[in-house]
Amino acid sequence: MTDRNNAEPATRLLAVAGTLANNGVRQGEMGLAAAQTIGYRTAMLAAAFGNPAKMANPEFIRMGAEKVEAAAEAAQELAEGFAELQHAFLAMFTGQARMAVTLLGGLGTARSPGEVVGLFEESINAGLNAGIHFAESAASFATAGLGPIHRKTRSNARRLARKAVWS
């Protein structure tokens, strides 16, 4: 993500769109990797049915443990990211309410049309920045939860592809 204090709103929104597009790509990669892993493990299980000793393959134990491990990592990442998401939501709500009060109060004391325009501009910018900050936080939150599962799924597919799983 871009530095939200120095970047233009359009640049920030493009960064959010890029993050969300990247998440979509990562989900597609996970789907392909999961299909490969399921195929390899299905072949291993089919081969093991003919020989009960092969059912002791550590890969069969790893199947469940790695899912729990990835889910725990994702939950931890999401828990850490939730605080920022909640902060951004509250900042969006309270910031807009504060600017509305400032705008209404300023309208009563404005001495020129230029001051009125300045008040409206400040109010619009505050609301825009708060909304974009929330979008940035939501995109980061989605990325955080996806990361551990994506890593585990991809690493399984690569590891199993290197093994001669059907021999």
C-alpha cells in the first residue's frame, strides 16, 4: 500500500484495487495448488489401500495438521489486522461527524464565500480520506488472512510435485 499521508486519493484507490486484484490472483493460485495436492494425495491413498503398511505414510498425518496450522496462523493475522480495521471504521464515522459539526459551526462564522468554499473542501477531503483509509484497511485485512493459507497450499503442491508420490 502507498503512504496514505502523502499520496493523492486516486493513487491510494489504485493501490487498494491492486491489492484486491493481487488477492484474486492468489486465490486462483490456491485453487490450482489445492487441486494438484488433492490429486497427489488421492493417488497416494489409492496406492496405500493395497498395502496397509503404506497407510502409515507421514503425509496422511500431515494433511490434517497443516490445515490446523494454516488456520491458526490466518486467525492470528486476522486478529492483529482487526484492530486496524476497527480503528479505520471508527475514524471514518467520527471524522465525518466531527467535520459536519465543524462545517455547520463554520458556516455561521464565515465572512466570505471563499471561507465557505474552504469549509466544504475541508469537509469533503476529510470524508474522502477517511473512506479511503477504511478501504485500505479492509484490503490489508483480507491480505493478512489469505497469506498463511496461500503459503501452505502452494508449498504443499510444490513439495508433492517433487516427490514420486505414485511409486
